[in-house]
Amino acid sequence: MHNQAWRNCEALMKEKKHIETIISKQLKQAKKDYRIRLKASVDCVRFLLHQGLAFYGHDESDNSLNQGNFLELLQFASSLNDDIRNVTLKNAPENMKLTSPDIQKDIVNVVVIETVNIIIQDIGDSLFSILVDESRDISTNEHMAIVLRYVNNKGQVIERFICIEHVPSTTSLSLKFAIDKLFSRYNLSISRLRGQGYNGASNMQGEFNSLKTLILKENSYAFYIHCSAHQLQLALVAVAKKHTQIELFFSSIASVVNVVGASAKRSDILQDKQGIIIAKALQNGEISSGCGLNQHTSLKCFGDTSWGSHYSTLISLIIMFSSTIEVLEVIVDDGSKSEQKI
């Protein structure tokens, strides 16, 4: 009895063997493992957001050859770091892997909140402008893309994308309510608003005009400014269409671009012939070689609402003019042979 009591006393005196001590050690190790696991997931999310890559895969099962960018990136990170490999994926508790879509969304939301807060802190008490454009997703839901423009402490003009706000309807009151909600969320005052800009060519132009009026009623200094580049583009297109020769010229250009680029076969022929021309020019020293020079290109289409696109189309046609002529001749020959067969 005495020996047993003595052993019990010795065990009691050794704190390292106490249940509380053992549980405490286990909790500390669990916290350490959790932090490593969470940091690995956060780092993967940050990388994918920075690169603008998708998170999920079509098949994320264990037998999948490609489980999606997030899981594949996490596996790659674990293969390079033993500490991460020991606590993530198959080595993590089933209820604490921190890889589920909900966890990924939670981390993304935290990143969004922190990023926007930094932008709002950078604005501070400065004056700012708001740029709004409408967008519609694949399910035809209307959204507003909102950008804030301001001058930072270094005197630099900064434009920062803030968010995409869902709007139940495209009425001016609904758009105004969404903007007021955004300002309230980030503690922005409409009294510090000094400019507002919208897409003048949008199908929501009427609604935006009404929205502009509603904001001006609250703040007469929130001047509306149309996008200068877009305005100039629309003016030039409208004037050019009034000139018959210019209109016919660009109509012919559009026809050539559409005919030559109408199929993959014709595009391949154009690339092959342009490659031969570039090779000869390099051999004769007519053009120089270097990083980024003489890249594969194609004839570019232009659009009335895309400023600079007409110029880009003409430049691409000038560069590939000889090749384009040869492709048109091939098309004519193919057409003649088809008629002969008939």
C-alpha cells in the first residue's frame, strides 16, 4: 500500500503527465496544424485571385485527373513543403480540411473586404468620382460595375474597381438605391462626390440619365462627364458614315476581313503565307527580329463602339496586305473549281 501510494504521489508531482498538460499540448498542436492548414488555403486563394483563375474543377473527386486549380495548387504546395503536407488534404481531419467551396468563398469574401477597406482608407476624406457601367450575366441578371476615381496623397489619379452590385431592376430609383447602399456600407458621403460617369452608348442610357439627375439633386457638384474617348469615337463614326466614299471604303474593309477570316482554313492559309513573307523579309534584312516582334496575327474586326478598332484593323490589313490578296485569289480559284465541277 505504501509503495503504491508513493508511486501515485510521484505521478501526481510530474506535471508533464497530467491530463490537463497532455490535453493542453494536444490543443496547442491542433492550433498549430490549423494555422498551417488555413495559411496554405489562404495562399492558394490569393494566388488564384491575383492571376484571375477559376477555383473549381469539373470533377473534384479523389480519382479525378484534374481536381481544379485550387485543389491542384494546394497539392503542389504540399509536395514542396513537408509541414503543409503533414496537415492538409488526406492528412487533415475529415471535418477540418478547409478545402470546401464554402470555405473558399469565405476566404475570398475576406480578401474582398480587406482590399476594399484599403481602397477606402486610401481615399480618406478626399473628393472622388464614381464610374458606373451595367453588365448582365449569363442568367440575364442585371448588375452594376462600380469604380471609384480619386487623387491619392502623392497626387496620382487612381481608379479602383470596388464591386459589382446586383440590381433587381434597371430603373433610376433602383440604381440610385444600390449606390446609396454602397456609400452607406463603406461610409462614403455623397457630399464628397465630384463626378459621375456612365457608358453613353449603353442600352441603359435613359436610366443613367435619370440617375445622373437624382444624384445632382443631392449634390450639384457631382458633375456628369461623358467618356471623352468614347464620345470622340461615336462622333468620328457618325461623321464618317455621312461621307459616301469613306463609308464604302470601310464597308469594303469589313467585307474583306469577314471573307478572309470566315473559316479556320482560310485563317491558316493567311498565317502560312504571312509566315513565308516574314521569313523572306528577315533573310533579306528588311525587318529586324527581337522579343515580341513578328508575332502571329490576324485581320482584326472593328466596331463602332470600340475606339481605336478602325485604326487597328487598317494597320493589320496593311501589314498582311500581300498575304490577304493571295488568300482572296485562293478563294476565287476554289470558287471557279467548284463551278466547273457542277
